[in-house]
Amino acid sequence: MSRYEHEFVTMFAGLEKQLENIDNPRHRAILKNYRRHGLLEVAGRYQELLAPDMTVEHPQYRLHEGGQSIVIDGMEQVVAFYESLMAANAIVMWVADQDIAVNDHGFSGEVVFNAFVPAPMLGDSAFSDIRAGDPGEMYLLRRTLAFVWPYDERQRLIGEHVYEDGASREITRPDPADVITAERAAELLAPEIDRVLP
């Protein structure tokens, strides 16, 4: 495995340990939905995480990153958001350290979040910290995010509320050999997804 692949594949190891100590069926279902959502998302299988058994019919994402706030309202906009990440080659992301609190409303927490980001997204988007040269070059963006994800009565995701700690943001240029491609991400996570399917 390359430098980041082990951390990528085991991104939910801490959450799985947390699940071992949770008896409340609703809380367990919420955290299992989150784990499955995250694995499907970064494997590029967003259609599956938006299925009616996982996500409400009208989800809303509220993203506050890079000094900008974006509201993505409704299934059509959420699908377009994922399609834009896929088209931009910006789907490979993972959590490192995470501290999650779950209750009947959903879960919240603080996570260290990593993403391989193509150079153009570092120029004029919500990820704007540096001016990148080669548009094909990938950077590693690492920062701390606070998450609040509400769930409905069927333990389906209502939306994602994401808040970035701008002071924590670090951008580095990884060795190209260490960059995880979307295709490699899907390959690495396929066994993990199969393992957690209901």
C-alpha cells in the first residue's frame, strides 16, 4: 500500500470501536448509515448513498469552507454536487481522527479531514489558499471540520452541515505515486463496503 492507503482504508476503525459500546438501536443505525455513506461517497458510488433507504427524498447540504457558504437544496442539486466532484477528480477524501457524539437527532463531531484536490480547485473555489500551476497536479488538503448530520425517524440522512476550521487548513504537494486515484479508491473500498452492507 502507498503512504496514505492504510489510513484511507481504515478511516472508520475508530467509529467501529465506538459502535461496540452503543446499545441504542437508533444510535447504532445512525452511525452505521454514516459509515456506509462515507465509504460509498469516496468510492464514487454516490447513487447508492442517495437511495431511499439511506437518504431522505429532499436532502439539504450546508457547507461552510474556505470562507464561503454553500447550500445544496434537494436531490437534484445534491446529485449535481456529487457529479461535479467526480468530474473534477475531487472525490478521494477521508477522515483521520474523529470524535463523534450521537443522539436521537443524529450525530455531530469534529474530524480531521483529508482530500486529494486537483490544482484548479485550489485557485478560485472554496478551497482557495494557493495559486496552482499545472491543472493536472494534485494537492493534499488537510483541515479540521465540524459535522452536524440530522436523521429522520427511519434513520435516513436529512442532510450534511459542515463547518471548516480555517486556521487548521494545510495544503501540501504529495508525491504523485502516493496520490489515491478515484479508481484506486473504489478498488480499495469495495471489500469494506461489502462487509458493512445490511
